Amino acid sequence: MNPILMAIILVTVIGLIGAIILVAASIFMYVPVDERVEQITGVLAGANCGACGCAGCADYAKSIVEDGNAINKCIPGGASCAAAIAQIMGVDAGAVTPMKAVVACSGTCGKTSKRYEFQGIQSCQAVKGLYGGDGMCQYGCLGYGDCVKACAFDAIHIKDGIAKVDYEKCTGCGMCAAACPNSVISVVPEHKRKPAVLCVNKDKGAQTRKACTAGCIGCMKCAKACPKQAITVENNVAYIDQSLCVGCQLCVKECPVGVIHVPAAM
């Protein structure tokens, strides 16, 4: 027999045997997949941000169907996403609290300065590793945009030296907060009247003022003005308990350095 023809027949036979093995394996090793998993994955935001506590959207969808996970954990998808999942699962959607990112720093270029000129990789993580950062305030926003790169919704940008959140685009997924090496970004329930302290400097007042003219000096005027005792001063910086705050904004008026703002109104 012609060697070439023999080779062709041999390869064909091997291919057929392989195909039969694969078909048999697909039949005997088939694991049924609930079609609701794919349906839920399709209505999720697709950000794979991990805000739901799962590895990604597909993992979250699987946990809803197979483990009974809550259907309202997709922060980027919001209420509409929860409603769509509820329809698929045949359950009540429940309440979804909108979340927004808040940058707790007011140290713009005109209010603070640099200790040295950084010439390395333009990354917050990189500059943080060199003497704690190049800013006079070692607690504030580093301004190199790691949060910008992490945001899948184009909702945060560096303006005047610090990160600023676009609240119309922000979904509250928390990716920017996870990327910030100084932990100046947090994700809080959206409330257009509740203020936040946009500073995390823990130095004493005089030292804070040397580093940034917009830093919290721990004077406690805001705490004394609060009728609900929602404000405490810890480690020389004010903190507002959002669960106690009623949004009266007396603290905003009393702050002598203007470091307390209503984020959504900025």
C-alpha cells in the first residue's frame, strides 16, 4: 500500500477514535447547569468588581442559584439589576442601598505641596514605597491615579492634584477604594444631605496645618455642634457616624478649616 495513503488512513482512524472518546466523555461526565446561572450572569453589571463578595459576576450568579446568596449584592447594577434577578429567581427583590465612593482628602495643589519631585513610575503604589509618598501630608491622596485605572466606569479622575468622584457615574463598586494605598477612599451609602470629613490626617493640629491648609485640626467644634452626637474626634481627626447623622449640616458651618463637605453636592 502507498505509504502516504497509509498515513492518511492512520491519522483518520486516530482522529475518529479521539472524537469517539471525547463524545463519550462529554456524555458520561456531563454536569447539569441551571440555565438561571447564565440568565443572571447576563443581567449583572459585568464589572467583575468583587463588591458582592464573590470572585466575579459568574461566581456570584452561581452562588445565588446554588447557595441562596442574596440577590441585591450587585452594587454597580443597583435596583434594576436586583429586580431582574428577582424575576428570574421568582423572589422579592428587597431594598438596595445606593453606594458612592468618597475621597477623604481636601489637599489640592493650592493647599499643600510636595516634599520632593518623584521621577519613578507614575503610580500611587510606587510613590508610596518611597519615604511614604512625595506629599507634605503623608496621609492624603497621592494623586497618581491608581484609582482612576481601577475604575471600570470612568467615575473618578485626578483634578488639581487629588482624586475627584463623578457621582453621576459612580456605582459604588469599591474598586477605587481597594486600589488606594493610603486608604483615603471609602464607599458609603448615598445621601445627598449627609456630610463627610474629607481628611484623614492623624497628626496634631499644628503639624497638620503645616502640611495642608485644608486638613482637619481636631478642634472638636463639629462634635460640639452636632445635635445627635454623630461626630467623634479620634487620633486628631473628626469622624462622622453616618448611621447617626441626620444631615443637619451644622458641622459644615462650624468647621474652621472647611474640611467637612456634603460629597454629592461638591
